[in-house]
Amino acid sequence: MTTIQTLVFGLVTGCYLLVATIGFALVSRSEKFLNIAHAELISTAAFITWFLSTRQGFPLLLAAVLAILGAAVLGVLIGRVVYWPIRGSGAVVLLITSVGVVYVLHGALETVIAPGVYTLNTAGEGVIDIGGIRIGAYDLVIVAAAAASVLAVHALLTRTAMGLRLRARASDESLAAARGVDVSQVSTQVWVIAGALAGVAGVLLGLRGALTTDIAFDQILLILSVSILAGLGSLYGVVAAALTLGVAMEMSTLIIPAGYRTAIAFALVIVVLVLRPEGISGESVRARAA
């Protein structure tokens, strides 16, 4: 495989990681804790897409839309029913609670879907050849979804009243409430957006390859890697971090076995933590965790 072809694969991987992480980063910045269950929402959306398209015969696009809506609804239910009542207990309690949510969602998934390997029916995918560089039609979908997600979140945060309220709450919840911001409503909006983004990532995950009921474990490790590299909670640093990790993981396969791709991501994060603890965005991971 040529270096340029591998670089293209790396950019596609980075675009997927971007979509998978941006909702996680939004919750981290707004709700002030690490929602480890985010990856389970991604996995759930992937399997909803698989079930509706493969078992129920729904068109793939309709299955994807329903999966995204389902993830958004599930995300806001978890956020409001589980996390909101204990929001004053601190980030550590919320983090531990999110681990419990992981086990509940994973158990529910394996109750409905037997453990195994599943794939979407993507046999009709075309391949585009550009100057000898081959890229699948679904790879282009991933790139387009990443671009659309970033632009949509950027526009939301910088061009809308909702975004202004969200940024105000993320900066200082007490001050935002004193200025008339309905922090409860803003929290609901955050969970809806993060859930929908997890749904998009789940659909893309299904398009990328085989699914297993344990796939969320690998996903959360990569999401955390991107978040740490970006600067924990940074929305805009996620773009550079996701693309950097995606390219590094894929390019490493030119010199080492492909099974070590994830190890490359962790190695890069370790180097960044040693040399630049504040991450790409310049925002201290330690300060965000405090």
C-alpha cells in the first residue's frame, strides 16, 4: 500500500474519531465530568442501524436517521434522569456513575443482541479512483459527516443564542443562572446534541466495518486519547487531535503490524502529557479535571 493511500485512510479514521469525540468533549466542557458512557451510545446507535437495516429491511438512510434520533433520546434520558439529580456531588461521583451506566447499557445491549460479529449490508458501496488513490463512497460519507458536525457545532456555539447560553454555563454556571440563563434547559440541550452526535458516530462506526457488542470499550479508549491530546474539554482542539491520531495510527501500519495501531495512539498521548500537558488547545488537562 502506498504512503499516500495510507495517509488517506488515516484522514478518514481521524474524521471518524472527530465525530466520535466532539459530543464527548461538549459534555465534558458543559457538564464538567467525563461521560464514559458516551461510547455505549455510539455502540447502541451502531446496532440500531444494523438491526433496522439488516433484520427489519429498512433502507440504510432511514435506519441511520432513526438510530441518531434514538441515541439523542437515550442521551437526554440518561443525562436528565441519572446525572442531573447528582450533579452537585462532584466530577468523581459523576464519573463513577457513568461507569455504572456503561454496565447497564452494555448488559441491555447483550440481552437484545447476542455477543458476536455483525456487519451492515454495504455490498453496494462504490469505490472512487482519484489518480490511483482509492476511496470508498462510505469513506466520503465519513469525511462529509465530520465536516458537517464541526461546522454545525461551531455555528451553534458562535452564532446562536443557545450557543451563547451554553458557553456561559460552561464558563460559570452560577453567574449564568444569575444572569437569567435556564441552566436546566441548557443541560437538556447539551445532552440532546451530544446524544445525536454519538448517534452519527454509531452509524459511521457501522459503515467502517464489523461490529461487536464489546466495541464500545475500544471506542472510549480512543475517545479519551483524542480528548487528552486536544486538551480535555476543548471542542476545537478535538479537530486537530482526531486527525493527528487517525493519521498516526494508520501511517504506523507501514512499519509495524496493524494490530498495534491503538498502541500508537496511547504512545502519542503519553508523549504529549510529558511534553505538553495542556494539550494541543493549550488548556490544562489537570485544570479541567480539578
